[in-house]
Amino acid sequence: MCNARGDEAQAVARLGFLEWAFTEPGQVTAETVKDALRHPATKAPGSAAARAFVDYLRQAVTPLSAGRARRGRARALH
């Protein structure tokens, strides 16, 4: 278990997520991330870094909303 807190926990989680993504066999897809989120360890992460890692997994499968950015860009161009 990692004892990191705050910004340090976020940094550890970010590095862990990137390591996981780059060492996962094959291509990492939304389904790969969803499979990882089904793992029992993600249900009750035991440290701040583990919770942040699970948050990164959740963010990886959350669709981006481009509607607002497109409207703002259209206004800026016209």
C-alpha cells in the first residue's frame, strides 16, 4: 500500500496508470479499462493513490463533451 497523499498520491496514480496502459498486452481500449474497473481491487481501493488510480480508469471511459467547445469556437470564427 502506498502512503502518498494529495499531489503526491495523484502523481503516483498517474505514473501507475501510464505504466498499466503501456504494459497491458495488446491495445488498451475502453473495454480493457472497463474490465480493469470490474476487478475487485477497484471496489474498495485502500490508499489515496489507489483511489486516484481508479479515478484515472473512470476518466478513461468517460466520454468527452465537445458541444460546448465547438459552439465557442464557432462564435470566435464568425
